[in-house]
Amino acid sequence: MSSAKQEPLDDWLQAVGSIACQQSYAKLFKAVSGRVYAFLLKQQNDPSMAGEVLQETMLKVWQKAALYDASKGTAITWIYSVARNTRYDYLRRNKHQSQWFSADDIWSQIEPEKDGIDEQFEPIVAEQMSHLIDKLPELQSDVVRRVYLHGQAQQEVADEVGVPLGTVKSRLRLGLRRLREMLDEEM
């Protein structure tokens, strides 16, 4: 990038850092957000993650612009460094989510496929599953039953039980994890 084009970025970033100039920030955001998004997308190839990290990066640029030192490099280099570090923080913070179970991951093991089990065995499988669900803690078994056996939406369960949606999701995730463990133990 030429220095003539670089100077406005440096000036805008310094204005954000020194006087929290919202107009300079808006110009800076418009000028660099597309490039930073492309950089993040190239690193991870996940548009959702790139968008989240871009938002966090630009927030940090606003909050930490006063730390920018033009004698150590250009504004875009500093912003890319913020983006890279924000990406690392994001990956570190979310590394455990890859270990979470999705309901779809386990329910295919629990719920018999109509083509795979003779109809004569369906009551037996349903009874066994009901027995396993009974072994769950009461709060988890209630949520699993409502969502998977009665077909209620998670938000509907949250409203009826009077707890936040996140609590319903957590109980469901923990219940499904325990069901998977019990199924593995039986096999």
C-alpha cells in the first residue's frame, strides 16, 4: 500500500486514540473492515467466526487506539496485529465448544430410524429409552422428554418451566451427554 494512502489511516487511528473521534473511527472502519475480514476469512475459512472476530477486533481498535505508535509501524499493520491476537483469543476461548454435543449428534443413536428397526421392536426401544431418561437427574430428564419425546421447542420449554433459554440448552446438552455415556456403557 502506498504511503499516500496509508497516511489517512494513521491520522484516523491517531485521532481515535487521542480524542476518541467517532468520525475518524467511522472512516477507519469503512477503510479497513473489508480487508481485515478477508484476512480473517483466509486464516480460518469460517465466515461466522471471521465476522465475530472482526467485530471484536474493531472494538479493540476503538478501545486501544491510544496504544498505537506510528514510529513502530503503519496503522494497518497495527490493526492486523490486533486482529491476529483477537483471533487467537477467540480460538482459545472457544476451543472447548468443539467438544460439545449437538442434539443431532446423539439423537440419531437414541431415536430409532423407522427403516432400521422392525415395528415390533419399537415399543421395546421406546421403553428402554424411557428407562434411560428416567435415570437422568430430574431437571435434565424433564427437558429431554419435553424436547425430544413431546416435540416442544426449547424456547417453549424455557417459558413453561420459567428458566432462561440458556439453562434449557445446558440441561439438554448435559442430559444428552449422560444418555450417550449410558448407551456406551450398555454396549
